[in-house]
Amino acid sequence: MSNVENSASDPVTDSIFGKIARKEIPVDAVYEDDFVIAFRDMSPQAPVHILVIPKKPVENALALTDADREMAGAVLVAAAEVARRLGIAESGIRIVLNAGADGGQTVPYLHAHILGGRHLGWPPG
Ligand code: AMP
């Protein structure tokens, strides 16, 4: 019997962050709780550049629903905690959620960028 139904791929869960969220790919976490994992971006755009991903797979901020209020709040709370732990809370941070093509999203799994450790220009490119 075909097993096609069970092997259907999903770009969100199959993404690199989906695998990190399921612990299939190990990361050096700088923070973790019941809702999120935070780890260093492999191509840092600032002296401190951390990604916070939810353990629940969601494509991006545009895919959030009422059911995600607690998780989405946990992403922001984690961002603040990461900033404190890494010593950039006093100087300031930027939290970025790229969503979709025009937003510059390249990994189809919700992730908040936490950038800090230098002055960040505005507007973004
Ligand atoms: P975005 O363009 O908002 O989708 O951001 C994706 C980010 O993920 C980029 O800043 C990448 O450098 C980063 N990234 C992709 N793969 C990994 C990985 N395996 N570990 C850490 N950061 C990653």
C-alpha cells in the first residue's frame, strides 16, 4: 500500500528551523523555554545576532492566529531575556520579523531576529 499521504512534505516543518525546533539538528542554544529556542544566526549582521524560533511550526508572522497569542508573546518575552543575558539590553536592540518575499524572508519558519551591539540604521534596505 502506498504511504504517500504520510510522507507529504511540508515546507515549514521540513525547513532548517523546523528541524532545529524538533532537535533533529542540534544548536548551541542561548535560551530555551517551553515555547521557544534561541540561537546565534550563522551569518551575523551585527555584533549580537540571535534568532528566536517557536517550537510550534508556523510559517511567519502573517500565519499567526488567535491560537498563537501565548506563543507569539513568548517570542517577544524571550527576545527581551536574550538581550539581557547577552548584555545588549542597555544599549538597545532591534527585533525583526521578516515575512514573505517582500519582507525578505528566506527560511519559511517563523523566526525573530534580535540584533544589537552596534547602532542600527533606519530605514532598513
Ligand atoms: P530571513 O531572511 O529572515 O528568513 O532570515 C533567515 C536567517 O537564518 C538568516 O539570517 C540566516 O543567516 C539564518 N540561518 C539560516 N540557516 C541557519 C542555521 N542553520 N543556523 C543559524 N542561522 C541560520
